[in-house]
Amino acid sequence: MAEARPWSVVAGGLVVAVRLTPRGGRDAVEGIERRADGACVLKARVRAAPREGEANDALVALLARAAHVPPRHVTLVSGMTARIKRVMIAGDGPTIAAALERAVTAA
């Protein structure tokens, strides 16, 4: 059985569940975590503080770099003020998933 991943390929791209840690000291993808409810999330941390959307903007830039897409292709779908967020990354879903897999493995 394949290991669970926090992303799923959808029409037009990939949807990713992310647990964001703002003011984390660095901008990084830190791996995958299984939550108590059984759901998987991509762990990410950013230096930016969670005010006026700064942490969300930093997350968008971080995921764009990790997925090798322009930042305009990364959109927050839900969780604007929450720690757990859903993010849509537009493009070829399997290619983006492979790029995120490499980012997670490198973490």
C-alpha cells in the first residue's frame, strides 16, 4: 500500500493540505505529518509573522519554489487565518506532485 500524501491531483493542478508554522526562523518544507484524525499534512514553516497575510504570502512563495511554478499559480483555497490550510497549485498535477515529493524527501 502506498504511503498517504497530503496532496491530491485535481483538474487543473494539485490541492495540498498544509500545516503552517509562522515565525519559524526559516522558510522550509519540513516533511509530512499524520495528524491525530488520520489526515496527512505537508509541514511548512516561514519566517514571516501571521499578520496582514505576510505568512500566507511567504507560504505561497515557498510552495511555488518547491513545486517549480510561478507564485501566481499558487492560491490559498481555505484556512486564511488557520494553521491548517488548503492550497491549490495550478499546472500539471503529476509533475507538481513529483516536485513536492522531491522537496519532502530533501527535508
